Amino acid sequence: MVHFSIFFEQKRHLLTVYRYFCPVVGISKLFDIYVKYNIHVGLAVLALAKITALDFNLSLPFSHQLILFVAPFLAYNFIKFHLFFWEGVGRKLKAVMIFLALTTFVIVWFVGGGLQLPFSSLIVLLLSLLLVLLYCLPLPGFTLNFRGFKGLKIHLVALSWVLTTVFLPFSMGGQEINDLGLVYGFQRYLFVLVATLPFEIRDMKSDDSHLSTWPQKWGIRNTKILGTVLLSAFVGLELIYFPSLDFTITLLVAFVLTISLIKSKAEQSKYFSSFWVEAIPILWLILKVFNLVI
């Protein structure tokens, strides 16, 4: 009887612990899904697009903001999970996948037209889709995709973010792409390049050596130095061309990104890059919207 009473007491204790930690475990799983399935990335892209709209006084209705979130959300999930469906399947199934991808684009095109997107916005979306497909799928006659070309990976990422967060909001808001707009786009390009470096450092051991990423080519220390130089150029462009656009906020964001880059290492915590670094654009937007820095 004593043994049974001890057993039931232990069982009751375990149930109590489970009831206490069950909500915590549930929140942890939801958070993992939020990061793993690129909802966080979609919000980061939307945040940078809204920053562009604020800087140039552009009007972005909710339907357009939804596109700015959904497009990167779908793109990053396609990049992340397409190999599960692509590798090891026959030619017919591959052809079906390509047909479905093109069909999806046609649907998005007509939905975009229904949402009264300008034709220039549809062209930018088409270019973004082509970048995603070329990033993932082998080129005709080649065994490599764009990502596989030496040293090209980081620039493809930066270019796709500039298209989505600068030139797509420009076209949606009717902003002319003049010299100032090109400088702004180049400045955003520099920001995204540096924000990608913590991911490059994290993945330097798992990335194929022929990719020749910056940490693989120059080492972690030199990558951090180069990233700091690029961020200095980013701040310099802000000071020269956009001194009235919340310069103090931009300086603070650059400082946060610099600290993140300096603290980056090959052995990172699970969410250092995928959540904290990716959250910097969201922080930037919050600071601008609520004007939290004087």
C-alpha cells in the first residue's frame, strides 16, 4: 500500500507540473512556428516597405500591405521547403510543379489587377518571382541555380529585398524613381547586405564551400570589419541625402545592427539571427511610427 501511495503521489505531482508548463510549451511551439514558417520574415519585409512609404509620404492601403507581407512569406517558404518536393521526383512531377508555380503567378497577377495594382508593380512582382525561381531551381542546361554561383547568394538576397521594400512601394504609391530614389535603393541594399551577414556567419560551416560566402572567403573577423564599413556608408548616405528623415533613429538602428554583427558567431543560439536580427526592421518601424528617439 505504501508503494502505491508513493506512485500516485508522484503521478499527481507530474500532472501538476504538466498543467503548469503546458501553456508555456504551447507558446514555445507557436513561437517556433512563427519563426520557422517565415511569418517573422514577412513582417520584417513589410516593416521596411512601410518605412519606405513613411520616408516618401506614400499611401499604402491595407490590400497592398497584405501583398507586401504575403509575397515574401510565400517566397521564403518556397525557398525553404521546395527541395522536399523537388529532389527525387520524376520529370513529369517536376513539370507539374513548374506548371503550378506559373499558374500561381497568373492567379496572383490577376488578383493584383483586381486590387488595382499599377502595371509597374506587377512587373516588380514578376522580377521578384523570377529571382525566387532562379535562386531555387537549376537553370536550363545547368546543374546549378543562381544561389550556386560563386559569391552571388548574398547579392541575390539583397536585390530581392530592395525590389520588394523600395521599388514595389514606389510603384504602388506612384513615386517616380529618380536619382534620390536610386540612392535610397542603394542605401537599403547596403543595409540588407549587412543584415544578412549574421546568417552567413551562422551557416558558414553548413554552406557548400563553392558558394564562397563572405565568412568562407575572408573569415569571420574580416567579414565583420567589412560589414561595419558598409554600415558606415549606409549612415553616410543618410546624412548626405536624407538628413531630415529621422537621422537619429537611423543611427540607432545602424548601431543595433553593428552590435548584432559583432556578436555573431558560427555557433549561435537558435533564434539569434532568425528572430533577433530579423526583428531589427520591425524595431526601426516602431521607432519611426512612435518617434521614440529624439
